[in-house]
Amino acid sequence: LIIYMLSVNMVVYAGNMINLDLFYDGKNHKYSAEEIIITIEGKKITDYDVPPIVINDRTLVPARAVFEALGAELFWNEETKEIYMTKDDDVITIGIDNKTGTKNGINFTMDVPPKIINDRTFIPVRAVTEAIGCYVGWDNKTRTVSITEKDPSTSGDNNSDSSDNTGN
């Protein structure tokens, strides 16, 4: 029997710095970065108990808060350590620490795998959001990930900064 002691110490300063003690991959990690804002159709998401984080230049988000806000249903299989998401007629399956996911049985690859961090499931926002048919933009100046169900390039409102892939 392995018992993990988890601690979440979060301090938000006036400059919106996030400082966390994270536990994943069997080790403790110190995390300090400017806050990442997530918007869906222009509305800021605020109802998560742990903030989005960046690992290996990719933004990971708490799965349930973000994907339920997109209208997806999430199911967790403890035995296989897999997350099943359904939205409309699509079924997405992703496994913890596995860079390969499936959409309706067809594989797709993520730059970083989903992780269990401090007893929460974190998912790479761009790969999984695009798998459910949404569009993702990144504004480096405001550190904002913008998620829309319609292609923002057709409305002339795409402020994505492709020179920095952190929002990916």
C-alpha cells in the first residue's frame, strides 16, 4: 500500500503569480508562473479548484471544470486510468501518462500526456479541445487560452500568437 501525502499551497499575488507545490510523476515539483486565463466563447472560467499550469511549454487544465463547461461529459475509469469524454456524437478516450488518445476509435497524438497532479486530472488543453471539435487560441500578452466552438479566423477575431506555443 502506497500512501501519498498531497499538499496544495496556492498563493496569488497582486501580479497574478501562481505558486504551487505539485506532486506528479512520483516527485514533488515547485511551480511558479503568471496566471493562465481560460475563456470559453469569451467567458472566463473560474470554477476550478486548481489553476491551469504549464508543463513542457504546454498548458494543462483541470479536466472536469473546463470540459464540462464545453458541454462534454467526463467519465473516469480508475482501473485503466483513462478518461472518457463524450460531446455530441464523439467519444474521446485519453489515458494518464499516455500521449496517444482516440477520437471515435481513431488515434491522435498529444505533445504532453494527461497527468494526475495533486489528485486532480490535468489534460493538455489544445489537443483534447481540438479533438472535440473546438478551436483554441493563445494570447501571450494576457496569457489567455481562448476556446471557441466556431472557427475564430472566419470572424476576424483570432488573436492567437503562433510565435509562442505555451497555450498549445
